[in-house]
Amino acid sequence: MSGTAIITGGAQGIGGATALRLARRGWHLLLVDLDETALAGQASACAEAGGSAETLVADVRDLSAAHDASERLIEVRGGIDALVNAAGISMPKTILEITEEEWDRVMDINLKGVFTWCKAVAAHMAKGPSKRIINISSVNAHTGGSPTAVSKFAYAASKSGVLGLTRGLAQELGPGCAVNCVCPGLIETRLTRELIGRVRSQMEEATPLRRVGKPDDIAVVIEFLATVEPNYMTGEIIDIDGGRWVN
Ligand code: NAD
């Protein structure tokens, strides 16, 4: 069954891999991102994969852009079936290093950016039937961040907020819409490439499945959450980390 989805951060990485998976099922996608060049390449890849994609160069913090784009998509396509909130940034600074502006920025993009797009589609999604919202948090929401350079406490705090937002919206938007969340471990994308170059063998050794994750390892689960029928799952937080933080 094909549908229509919005994917923030859809230009590359985990959002991009998710776009390709849904495109292969014939879905129409609105890819939202700041990276115009990567967006154009991803839209072409989606068309080649058998779907269709339009792009929106916008900051996920912009609520009016989210409202306008969602309304237009509902009008033109007749509805939105899924929203995937994949846009995010890292924040490698410690409490002693971080500025107030940097704290605000990571909270604004990683947490408010999820609120923004959920808010824009909420009324439509609540009407159902069988709509889906999938948020991307991180295993760092459980661990508080890692000693590596990619994420420390502020990133972990923003991603912990996404867990609460997911659980709360699952209650508010049912029965029309299921809201679930995935928590990736270390996945090789633009965000982490430099770090992985330094710690790959150490990470592989510490991970039961003995490899660093790829965007498609996360996209396959998001695809499942977006398409599984019947669906009786909402408010769930799913860790996908090769067993690295198994407990
Ligand atoms: P990525 O950098 O490849 O993709 C993120 C995308 O978000 C980029 O295309 C970027 O341009 C876009 N983006 C950033 N800020 C934006 C903004 N303000 N408005 C619109 N678009 C914006 O990174 P990724 O690894 O694919 O990350 C995707 C999500 O997964 C993020 O939320 C990230 O925190 C999360 N995550 C990643 C990892 C990992 O190891 N890569 C682990 C856990 C969670």
C-alpha cells in the first residue's frame, strides 16, 4: 500500500534512507531539510526508486512553514499518512564548554523541531484512520550521552524530551494516529563519520552484532512503523543499536 509522508531531515542519512524505502513502495514524499543540494539528489533517487518526492528547504524550527506545507500537502494529495521526524544536530560540548545559545540551539532543533511538525499535522493525523508519526531520539537519551565527541548531556537532554513528547502524543492522538519512536545507536552518517573513523574497531568490539550501524538499519524499522497493518503499537520506544546498550 502506498501513501504520503513528510520526512524532516530527509535529504540524507537516516531520513534519506527512510525516504528511499518508502519510495520503493511507491510513496509520495515531502522531504524537508536545510541542505538544498542534498535534497535535490535525494528527490531524484526517490523517483528512480519508484516513488515521487517534492522538497522544502526549511528550518524545522519554523512552525508557519510546517503549517503551510502540511496544509498544501493535505489539499493536493488528499491527506498525510506518516510523519517522520529525522532532522537533528549533534552537540559535543560539556557543561563547562557550552554556551546558552548552543543549549538553546540543540533544544530548538532536536526537540522543538519535532514539536513543530507534530503540531502542524496533529489535527489531521488525529482524524485517522491509521496515521503514523515516527520520531527519532537516540540511545543517548538513556545513557546521558557518550564520552565520544558526538553527543554529550545537552544532546541527551533534547533526545530525552523526544521520548516524553512521543509518549504524551501517543495518548493524545489515538486512536487515529500511532506515535512511536526509534533510538539509534551509533550509525554511520555525516553526523558521525569523523568519529567513527577514529573508534570503529573499538565500537565493533563493544557491540554484540559486531558492526557500526548503517542508516538503512534504522530506516527498515521506521518503514515497518509507518506501514505495518494491523497496528496495535503506540507510545513505544525502540532501541536499534546492535545490542550495544543491552541491559
Ligand atoms: P545527518 O546529518 O545525516 O542528517 C540530518 C539531516 O537533518 C541533515 O540533512 C541536516 O541538513 C538536517 N537538519 C539539521 N538541522 C536542521 C534544521 N534546523 N532544519 C531542517 N533540517 C535540518 O544525520 P543522521 O545521523 O541521519 O541523523 C538523523 C537523526 O538521527 C537525528 O535526529 C540524529 O540526532 C539521530 N541520531 C543519529 C545517530 C547517529 O549515530 N547517526 C544516532 C542516534 C540518533
